[in-house]
Amino acid sequence: MILSTSAYNQQTSQWDSQQKIFFFQTVQRVLLQELPTSNFADLVNLRQKNILYSYPYSDGDLASIFESSQAIKHILSTPMADCPTNWHSIEISAIELFGSLLAGWAEYERYLILQKNQALDSIELNIMSLSLDEKKYYSEYVSNIEKDTRYFTTLHCSIPLPLADAISLINLDTFVIEQKWYEILFTLHLSQQGSHVLVFYHDKDFSPILVSTALIQHWHKRENWLSFDPFFKNPKWQNCLVKDSVKYLYQTGVFSEKIFDAKLYNDSIIEDNLSDTDAVCEILRLTVSGRHRFRIFLIFLCQKHLAKQLIAIGKKLSYTIIESPLMLDLYDFFGKECYLNHSCYDINNSNIKTYKGFWNNQEINNKFKNINYEEYKLIMKYYKIRRDSFE
């Protein structure tokens, strides 16, 4: 019997899916039975040390360390002495099925969320195009998502999920699996708890769909802030603050006048001169879902809603970490009274800089209130033309 192309592709897809399910079940069994005191993060940390010991000049983020050709070859050929033989088989399978060990870990975490909610057979929500009408979207601030018992539909799963699981799935799909920000895997619990801003699409033909989320970390949770993580405070970050920056920081209303006396503007000077820490937060994991054109719209809309919600809860200054040119171009258009770059670093030597910065929430909210999506598109078109002219 000769299979048609479509039948062959379907059979291949089913076989691939079965292989992946077997991989996930094997990981669960090995972690439970053979490594009961360890988790995936512990074993990845061991492998990272193993790679860096063999290749001490490896640098950059986790993706660049684990997905280099030398690291892949090293993992495939070199079992770790402190781990059971079965774990090396899992590492090999992760590379064969997903391309890297970390990609396998991300897919495993995704599997656990869907398995818990009996949603393994779900598919991505098949909505060809959501409206670009701003009036069909609304937002809310949730102070403790772990206490929220509502279920939400997302563009990543056709079955409604508890809010915390919906946010975790969105974060996994957009940041980790798509953008390879594997560092999130070590702190995925932050997507299951705490304060978040949510943006929904609502139309008479659909139940509300969660299209964007952002984690809001308050000052009393600053031990979890990415902005204060040692990696984001090391000397490789180039300071962008100058004397002129101080007046804009002071205008936020959260600093004492002593900040004007500083000779050098770094993290410790800024933190030491904060006078209203309750009005300070960190914005993290700002997600947008959907197809490319829709995401461009959402990048604009979710920031507009985010600024409004931050003002509503009394936040005046927000720490940010941003790589997106679309966001940075808009802030440049808004001006320094709205956003300031704090420092920057080309993490992977790829000519793409990541920026630490500050939102002046009141000023940026005022700007967003007076701009619509059509105007935003014209601004982005101008910046694209300007950027292309320099290339």
C-alpha cells in the first residue's frame, strides 16, 4: 500500500507526537524514581558547569551556551559523572526531538501544564484575525493571580485554563520556546503568582480571550527583580545615565533632592535616593500573542493599558528591561520625560543591545492617552525609514 503525501505527513506527525509524549513520561519517571531530590533545573545547572569547565570561554545567555555546536556535541558524547545513565539518554533525546536540552525542558514544562488541565489534545485557538479596534479590548490589574479562580481562553490553547496556568503557558510559548529566553525556566513560578496586568479581547462572537499579560513586581519583592539580578548589574553593562537624566528621574516624584548631589549615577545611587518605594515597581514578562500584524498592534495596545493600570494602583516609576526596537523607538518619540535608558549591553555579541530603563508612568500614560493605533503606525514607519537609511 502506498500512502498519500497527506497520509504520510499525518502518520509522521503522530509518530513524532508519540515520541515526545514518551520523552515527557520518561523525564517524569526518572525525576521521580531515580532523582527524587533533584529537578530539571538542578540537572541543567550541573550540565552548564560541565560545559563551562570544558569550554571556559563560552559566554552570553543560556541559549548561546547550550545551543552552540560545541556544546551540542559535548552533551551528546559526554555523560555527567554524577547523574544516572538514564539522564544522559534524556539529554540525547531532548536534542534529537527539540534541538537542545533547554528546548526539551521548556516543552516538558508546557506538557506538565497541559497534562494537569487534561488539555494535551488541545490545539492553538484557531482565530484567523482578531479585531484591531482598540474599543474591543479591556484590561485589569490582579494583585494575586494564585488566588484567582477564573478560567481563561488564550491563543495558545483551545481549552480554558486557570489564570496562573494560562499566564505560564503564554510565557513559555512566547518567551522561552519562541524567543529562547531560557532563563525564565528557573523562575517560572513567578508566572504562577503575584501581581499581573491582563489585557483581554471581548466580542459578542467569543468569550473573553487573554491576549497580553505583564508581571508587576513591587518593591517589597525586589529580591526577585531581574533588574537587580547579578547578571544585570555586572560591569559589562554600559551606563547611559548622565547629569541631565537626574531631573527627569526627580520629576517622577519618588526621589529625594539628594539625588542631585550624586557625582555618579549607578544602581546603588539611584536606590539609595528613593523616597517613595511604594510607588516603584518592575515591569517584567510583557507578552503579546498572535500573528505578526496582530502582535504589532498588541505591542502598542498592551503598553497603553499597562500605563493606565500602573497609574490606577499608584505606581510612579517602573524599572524595565527591553530589547524590542518597536518599543524603544516609541519611547524615543515620546521623549526623556517619559522613558530613560539606564544602561545597555550586547549580551550575545550580536549587535542587538538590551536596555535597562525607567518608565515615568504618569508622563508615559499621558502620551498613550493622546495617541491611537493609526498614529502609532505612522510613527513606526518613520523610524523604520530612518533606521534603514543608516544601514
